[in-house]
Amino acid sequence: MNKIVNVEEKMPIIKTLPLSFQHLFAMVGSTILVPILTKMNPSIALLCSGIGTLLYILCTKAKLPAYIGSSFAFIAPIIAVTTKYNGIDKTGTAAIGAVSGGVISAGIVYLIVALIISIFGVGWLNRALSPVVVGSVVIVIGLGLAATAINWAGLNASYTDPSLLSVSRWAWILVAMVTLLVAIIGSMYFKGFLGVIPILIAMLAGYVVAIVLGVVPRSVLHQIITTPFFIVPNIAIGKVMPKFNFDIILLMAPVSFVTLAEHIGHVYVTGNVVGKNFTKDPGLHRSILGDGVATITAGLLGGPPNTTYGENIGVMAITKVYSVWVIGWAAIIAIVLSFIGPVSVFIENIPLPVIGGVSILLFGIIASSGFRIFVDDKIDFGKKRNLIIASVIIVLGIGGATLNIPVSGSNIPISGVALATLVGVVLNLILPENSRNEEA
């Protein structure tokens, strides 16, 4: 059994760095996938994730271990804004300024919510988010990502990623399964220091197999070799002024409430994994403040909005290493690597089946943490109230339920974690403790 490394605990640098690389590898696939899908710069996203994480650590007084990376919730609004403003200015400058303004406005929403919580406290939040709601939402966070992991692993027969079409599907699946198998064996049987970096070892092993089987194109290997050692990410600050048009704000800012719900769920599940109540110390307002400051900074630099990452929570749950120093060094490494050409290319091209293989384990562990909340808080599912709340949250959260809210000519989708949390909170507040037939 691995020794628990607490949040404030500082380890020798020779042990810290591999653990930090493990966190970096766990989050980097999702972090760079967002800019790839939205036609933004992956190196800037990597830079923003590192800077954002350090700012988050500062805002939370180094008491809450969490890594900040690109948010998937903003993909549709970013594409909508980019498409609209590219039609105005073919150089792309107008689109960059518009997206930056939208990202900054989304971050400001975080700051406002953090201020409200700091004034009124979290008592009202604890009443709204009872253990049955939190446990169900945590399950949704994990299981809601399950299809993504399966897609990345190539196990979905309808998956049509262009990369998958260029290689044998069985080669793709083999890479994912080798990665998953090494992660499982490492988590169960590795001893000593190897026992706390099974995810890093699994991803490196999967990368090697991917190269051997041709899942990693030769063009990528050539690019790694020929890319200049030192590169400077093309940041927006000082070059492009953010635009704060009303339509941009209406399109981007409301999405913050989607990621806020996800953020709160991550804080609860991190507290459950670590065994601390982070809503009290350092406080939920500080956590939301950190996320908001990180997002505003990303907007100024020309990167995508940020959010806390479930992948890194999964890493902590497996390794039992909760040190904020490990997270901090992962952030510093991300910043440094965004300036190192070959390494940046290597990380940006981590094969999707490698990420998918390890995500099957990591996302499943997040979902399992929700069941642990039920057990630890002794949730009685003999009570119809608890049964109804959990059932509705889980089905809405992972069943694909979506409400499209028309805003400024575009639809803002409220789905997944956000919709399930909202409905769960309402049910928790209005349903009586006992149904009539239970009282009888």
C-alpha cells in the first residue's frame, strides 16, 4: 500500500519531478485537444494551463491540490465566435480579440460568484448540495467522461477520428489496452517509488507501442527531430486587444455556470479523495477565485478558458500523493515545455489511444469516488427521497439530456454535469424527508 503524501508535504525534487510529469501527461491530452478543435494554439494552451495552475495555487493558499487545464464546455461558443468574426476579418485578428474578450468575461463571472460566496458563506451551498446530491454528481462526472475514454481507446465501433482511419483499428485498440494493462499492473503491484508513478509509466509504455505499431506517424517523429529547440508561443497580449461586445459576452459568459457546477463537483470529490473539507479551508470562494483568475489570464494570453481537471483527481486517488508541490512543479514543467520545441511536439502528439487507455481507469475511479460518498455518509436508499434524487441526477447526467438556451442568436447548451446538478439541487430542496407512504 502506498504511503499517503499530504497536501502540504514537500518531497525531494528527484521524487517530485516524475510525479509532476505524471500529472502533466494525464491532463495534456485534453488540454491540447480543446485548442486543436477550436483552431487555437496548443502551445499557448499548455502555457496557460501552467500559469493558471500556479495562480490557482496562490489563490487557494497552496491548500487545495488541483490542476487547471482547457475547458471542453466552451468549445461550441468559441467556434461560434471564431466563425462569426472570421467572416468580418479574414486575417483572424478580429476572431482572436473576440474570443479573448469572451474568455475574460467568463472568468469575471467566476470572480462575482466567488465574492458572493465569500460574503454569504457556504451554508446555503451545503444545504443545496447534500451528500446524496454530491455523490450522484461525482458519479456523473466520472461516467459522463466514460464515452470519451472509450472513443479515445478506439473501442467505439462508430468512432471515425481521422487518425484512427489512417491505421489499423486493432493497432489502435492494442495501444490503448497495453496502456490500460500497465496502469492496472503498476497500480496493483509496483512497489516503492514506481508504485506512485504507474500512470506515467503506462503512458510512456503506450507511447512506445504506438510508435512501433505506426499509430504515431513518421511525420511526427520527423517533426520532433527538426523542430527548433527554443520556441516562443505567439501570445495575444500586447498584440490583439480583447473585444467586449455585448453579443460576445452573452455567448460566452453564461457557459461559466456550466463549468462552475463541474468545478464545485471537483472540489467535493477532491476533498473526498484527500479526506479534507476544502469548502471550508481554504474555502470554495478561493477555489472559484483561482479558477476565475486563471481563465482571465488565459483570455489575455489568447488561450482557451480553464477549469479543474478530473484526470488529475484520478491520479491522486491512485497514487495517494496529494502534495500541492507536485501539482505546482507540473505547472512549471508545462510552462517550460511550451517554450521547448521538440518536447512540446512530443507532448502535443501523445496518441489518443494512450490517453484513452489510461482514462478508462482514471474516469472510472472518479465515478467510484461517488459511490464511496454514499458509503461514507451512510446514504439510506431505502428512503424514496434519496433514491429519486440519485436516480434522476445519474440518468440526466449520463443520458445525454440537453437544454438549449437561446442567447444572442446562438444556443447555449446546458447538459451533463450542469443540468444534472441543477435538477438535483432543486429536488433536494423541494422533496420532503419522507414520502407519505413512508410516514404511514
